Amino acid sequence: MTLQSKTSAQLKSVSGATSPGLENVIAAETVLSHVDGKAGRLVVRGYDLEQLSDWSFEAVLALLWQGRASGANIEADIRVALGQARVRAFGLVEPLLPATDNLSQVEGLRLLLSSLPDAEPQAHHIMAVAAVPVFAAAIARKSAGLAPVAPDQTLGHAADFLHMLHGEKASAEKVRALDTYLVTVADHGLNASTFTARVIASTKAGVFSSVVGALCALKGPLHGGAPGPVLDMLDAIGDERDIKSWLESALARGERLMGFGHRIYRVRDPRADVLKQAVSGLRDRGGRIGFAEAVERQALELLAEKKPLRPLQTNVEFYTALVLEAVGFPRESFTNVFAAGRMAGWTAHILEEEHLGKLIRPQSKYVGPMPQPH
């Protein structure tokens, strides 16, 4: 039985019933990643996420693209190819950046990604990954009234991202933290944006169209997450003496505590653990990280007490907020930085889907009125 016929059979095996949100419906087979929500485990192509936490982003790209990508396919070659592609992508920035006026930062990234030409002579998956930090940094700087900074192709991907954002080389600690973040969010099963990318790729629309569609899915608040509001919550609490009373009041009003709970993970999100470790080397921010950890401890205690039947553990958004703030990204650019990391998974899934060569075309169940007999 082929993958597509398996999928068809599985879609039909729910006794004629639909599954809202395609919950528990198998829509693809992949070698790229596996999310075990009950065990709190994320496997990326044969490795637990924790095993990859000290890998470079380029090394994880080599792992995900293994056997599918043409051209550069080992860490060192990918690093060189990305550096060269970042320089080419920067050539598009100056004439197009004014068109991002009056757009949000993620909408600006959508516009610039849409400009990538399908006639690009080099590998499209390399250019897609390379372009995001170039565009995201230029958009963030424009929002701050600053001119874009040209990439330095001799730097690694994470290091150059920070260099283009700040206009100077970042410390090794900040580069390491951002590299770990990009690795941590590189792939995460068949989430909404990845599924979108695969559907578009199955039509043979191409890599750039597929990743633009994925970014559009990521833009939606039900998928893109809420790392920015985590910082808003910390700001609102303000003082360590007010943590418990603020959280109790929020819960009494029925509000969600930002950075806690996940649709898939029924225990702690493993990505939160990896990012918490990454934050440990960035404790020079006036106690912000220590304060956040105190909020986390109190929130988990209150959630366990007041919602004992719901597994509400720390999720990736909580420590994402701390990492990205500590390395200097404005909150408005957080979704774009997430896209820079997830581009690894999107391109890998696109390559995998293109290899299958079968249009994704599931069935729907008609529940409207039928024509009346004459």
C-alpha cells in the first residue's frame, strides 16, 4: 500500500465521522520528526531534541536535508552556501524595503519572501533559509529608524543574524543562545504551517511559494504562539512580591497564563527545558531571568492547585521570550525569528513531499442540503 492510499484509508476509517482540526488523523509519513506528547519527547530524525541542543543550526539543516537536498549537504558546505545566499538576498532589500511601510513585521517578511524569484539559479531551499534573517533583521531595523546592515558571509547563520540586527558582532554567549533556539524550533511534526507547506509543495508550486504559504499559516495567532505576551505578562507583574497575587487574580478572571500549556504535550514541553538551559548563560539582564523563573515556579504551583485535571506545564513560548529578548530582538519580530528556525523544517518537508510526487487531495464530508426530487 502506498503512502497516499494509506492516508486515504486512514481518513475513511473514522466510521464516516469527521475529526475537527484533523485531530489524530494521519496525513503523512515522514522521517523528519516525531512528537510524543504523552512522554514529553521530540525526536528529530533519530535524535532526541536534547541530543541536538549543542549542535549548530547548520548541522541540523544537514541532518534534516540528508538524502533529499542537492548541492551543499554537510555542515561546513551548508555554512558557506548560506553565507553566499545571504549576500544575494541582501541585494533585494534596498529596493523592496520601502514597500513594508504600514505592514507588521511578519507581513513585511511575507512581502519580501514573495519577491524571491523562481529563476534563482542556486538551490531554492538554501536561499529560503538564508533570506529570512536578512529580511527579518532589515525589517526590525527599519522599524527602529535604522538602515539595514549587510550580511557577513564569513559568520555562522546565528552570528550573522545578530550582526545584521545590531550592526556589530554579538557575544559568543548570545550567538550560542540564538543558535540553540533555531535548533530547538527547527521542526515539530505536522503542525499547521508545515502541513500547509507540504500541501503547496505537492502541487509542484515550488519552494518559495510553499514557504510563503507556511509563513501565512504561522502568522495566525492560534499557531504562531505567544512569546511576546509572555513578556507583557512579566512586565505587568512587575515585582517579585506581586507574583502570586497577580497570577491568582488572572486565573480568577479566567485568563490564560502566557507560556503554560500545550495542545500536544501532556507533560513538560522538552523545548522549554532546552531553552531554559540556553538562558542560563544570559543572566546579566538585571535579574529579569531570575524573576521569570520565580514567576514560572509560582504559576506551576497555582495551576496544579486550581486546575488539577489539566496538564498545564511550561511550554516553548515562555523561554523563547526570554532568549529572544536577551539577545536583543524586539517583540514585534519574534514571529519572524521563529520562522527563521522553522524554515529548516519547512524546507525539509517540502523536499520530502516533492520526492513523493503525489498531489495531496483529501476528501470532505458534505453536510449541506441535497436537491429535492422534482
